[in-house]
Amino acid sequence: MMNNVKNKLSVATCSLLGSVAPQAEAVENAWDLDSSFLFYSEADDRVTVRKLIALLTGDISNEDTVNVNLVLDTMSGATPTGAVRSKNSSVSFSSASGAGSSTIDGASVDRVNFSDTRLGIALSWAHMVNRLSTLNYGGSLSVEKDYQSYGLSLSYNRDTEDRLTTYTLGFAGSLDQIFRKTNGTPKPLSRVSDAIIFSDGERFTYDFIMGMSKVLNRKTVALLNYTLGYSDGYHTDPYKVISEVNLVEDTATGEFAFAELDRYYEARPDTRLRHAIYTSMAHQYGDSGETVHASYRFYTDDWGVSSNTFDLTHRTPLFSSSYIEPHFRYYQQSAADFFVHSFVNEDLSTPLVLPEFASADYRLDAAVAVTAGIEYGMKLSSGTFRSRLEFINWQYEEAEYDETKALVFQISYQKLFY
């Protein structure tokens, strides 16, 4: 979201068709302010996010447009650590905000409370080189208690003579610094109780994008792009752990359950190579100007994760100044090669043999997610109002917490200044 070049093509497609919001013409010193509040809440007292967003776009000359995007997040709740839910455990753990450690006897701490705040800012400048060419420069900064990110981007757009096709080339790079609030990062695959701490982690990420958008006819726009990404450095989550377990039988019920013996920090590879193909089409039809927008994204990386995303919206104008837009998304992903539910130790007399990489993070498990929602927009005399409500359901294949249910609510207000 903070990386402007990644969203450049999809934003261009959405703005061409079916928008009720006022669009700035080529007027010098025209400014557009789009502000919103987003609320995200997971069931079972999991994660809650409150987000304030302000997007300011303005023409500083007939050839130059600037964009300022400000984001303020507050996040709180309880998040799974990767540990199993065992009633036979005595382990130490650190909270997800890094505030400290505790020891719990007889109850596994499979979730930890956290609280964090994120401030992000992204700046971009679009310069029209000539009638057919535009250069886009971008920079971003994101700061949390235990994470900092700095990014730069550059992209080039070229229209054909008939202005029906746009080609895009872009590059983005970022530096991420990862650490826990108390200190550094834990040694990968070390026992949690050993408390072996390394220095802060750093990760460099590079993304290259190439694509095209084309006006097929006066009511249809299509888009296709390819993204190649590579990251090098610290990819491990310093808060995620993996349980060493064995199976024990409940003599009363005859059922088997996990008993946690020990707990290890996870370890992920130091590099990641990513490929993504994204295609979309927007079509306007009918006397009232209804718009359907469909997209598909395929993703794969050298960690073994592959995903497919299908997204569909249908915008129907209501009267002359409002619209309603149902939304449906289907997402499916495979598990990372090194994803494990836990380390099962069947022979307690033999030391546990650890792999090179392992993670019990549910986000790396095979999963299916379905999102359904609706958006309502209304043009007012002073601007445009939008509201959105969505429900998300995640189903995981092997993770200890095999389901996540979430609600998303967002309200937005957009105003154009001259």
C-alpha cells in the first residue's frame, strides 16, 4: 500500500470507468483530498486495527502532479505465536510488542497480547515529459515500535499515438529494519528459554514491474502486468515460535492430544524470489452506466508459496448521484515448503533433529479465504461520501488456529479544491 509503483496500473484502470467521484481535469492548482477511517476486527478477541488515511493529490503545474499519502494505524489484541494449545507446558515467551517475557506453568501461551502504532507517509511526483510520456517518482517511510521501512520508486508511462494503450516500466526498492522492542532478534531455531539474542535484522527488497493497459472500446479497459520481486536479508518473524511436542493419551477419554515439551524460535530463508501476474478488465454497460470489474492475480515464489486471487465488483448507479457496489474475492494459497505445525518428538530418549528452516506461522500455511462485501457511494454538494462493509473468512489447512473471521468497515470522504 505504501509502494506507489505497485498500484499504479490498477489505479489507472479503476479511475477510467464507473467512478462517481469528481475527477480533476488538467487544471493548475487543483487539489483533491481523500480521507478515510478503516476498522478491522477479528473474531475471538484476536487482532483489531484502526486506521486513519489521508490522500492529498494536487497539480503544481500543467506538467506536474504531487501525491501525499498519510497513514496512522493502531493495532491491538492477541495473535497466535505458532505454539500448540497444550495444557502440559512450562515455557517462557515474549509478547508480540516485545514488552517483556513471562513463564506459564500448566498452560500453553499459544496467543500473546500486543499493542502497536504505525505511522506511514508516501510521497510521489508525476512529471509529464511530453504529450505521451510521464515519469513517476516516489518515496515512503513507515515506522512502528519494532519495524521501520524506507522505500523509493521510479516508473515510466508511455502512451501510444492514439492514446488507447499505455505501457509501464517501474522499479521500487526498500530497506526494512526488524527488531523487538526490548532488544534485537532471537537466534533462529534456538530454544526460547535460552534467550540467545542477535542484533537487529535488515532486509532489502527490490521490485520490477512491467505492464500495459489498453482501451478496447469506449466502454472497456483491460490491464496486464508482471512483477518480479527479490528480497535479501532477515525474513524471520522474531515473535513466532514452534512447539516441540509428543502425543499423550488422556486416560479418562482415550483421546490423544499434544503435550508441549519445548519451544523454538522459527527460521526462514534469507532470500525470497517472487513472481506475480495480474490482469483485470473493466466494462461499462447499460443505459445507467453499470460497471463490472474483474481481476485475476497469480503469485509464486521460491519458498513454495503459490496463490490465486479472483476479484469481482459490480457498480450500479442509483439515481444520478450515488452508487452501490457489491464485492467478492476468492483467494487460495499453498503452504511454504518449510511450514510445520510443530516438531513431533516420538522418542524422548533421542535429541530432536532440527531442519534448516521451519515456521508454524499460519500465514505460511495452505489456506483459502473468501471476502464478501458491499460499498455505497454518494456525491454531495461539497464532495463524495463512501462507506464499505466486508466480511472475511480464512480457512487454514494445518495451522493450530485453523480459521480466522474478520469484519472490515470503512468510511471515506473526498473533496476537490480549486
